[in-house]
Amino acid sequence: MAEPATSYTYLESPVGPLLLAGDADGLMLISFPCGRRPREPSASWVRDEGVLAEPIAQLRSYFAGELREFSLPLRPQGTPFQNRVWSALQAVPFGVTISYGELARRIGQPAAARAVGAANGANPLPIVVPCHRVIGGDHSLTGFGGGLSTKRFLLTHEARLTRRPGELRFD
């Protein structure tokens, strides 16, 4: 049986236009317009907002402050280790930050903080799989595919909705 066609669209957001890609089986990609890894649609993809209607609706609700937990079928493509990290990221609650070391402990590999950082950086579904919630053990903002200003925006957005923004700790 043939793979379903990959559809894409752009979603205007407070952090710029996001490239979304997926198919009838799930969301596969969210890409920021700037940062370390901006993506362009593949020549084989079809522009079709309809297939991506639910991810669009949920992302809009997230940015409006109405949604704290995504409920979408996801199809990230990665190694088994990356998939374990991405699965653990989904358990980090809205408005909470953890360190790379803590994330490594949560997947049962406490010595793998650097590998966890690399998997975090390769996350194809930022925001929905909340890699922005991972910060340095010293509370520093560390690399983010959409750029540190985007990471700061996302963390501040969530902090504003969950507690006093002054309690957010990152340097």
C-alpha cells in the first residue's frame, strides 16, 4: 500500500510563519522560519491546509493561551533513542522546565545528557513535543532550533499562563 501524500501549509504565529507538514496519519514536521534548521517544503509535498486542520487549530489555541496539552497523532521520524527522548518530552508539563540531565534520568540514561541534548535539537515537532521546556542545569537558555528568542517567547508565554512570570528561572 502506498504511503499517504505529505501535505504542507504555513501557519502565521507570534514567532513567525511555521511550516507544518503531515499526512492523514499524523503531523510530521513543524519548522520555524529562522534559527538553526529552517526547512522548505519538499518538491513531492502537496500544499493542503485541510489535512493539517487539527494541528492548525490546536497550535492557534496554544498561542491564544487556551490549550496546554496537545492531542494530535504524531509521526516523528527518528532513531529509537530520539523517539524515547521525544516521548519523554511530551510528559514535561506546560509551564515547567527541566534540565538535559533530568531528561536523561527520566529515560533511564543519566550519563547521556549530551546525547539527550542532540536528540532534543533534532526534534521535528517543536512546540507540540515541547523541547523548549529543556534548559541548562544552571538554568541557562541553551540552543533551540527556532532561535533563543523564540525559546524565550515560548517559555514566557507558558509561565504567564501558569504562574507569575517573575518566577520563571532561566538566564
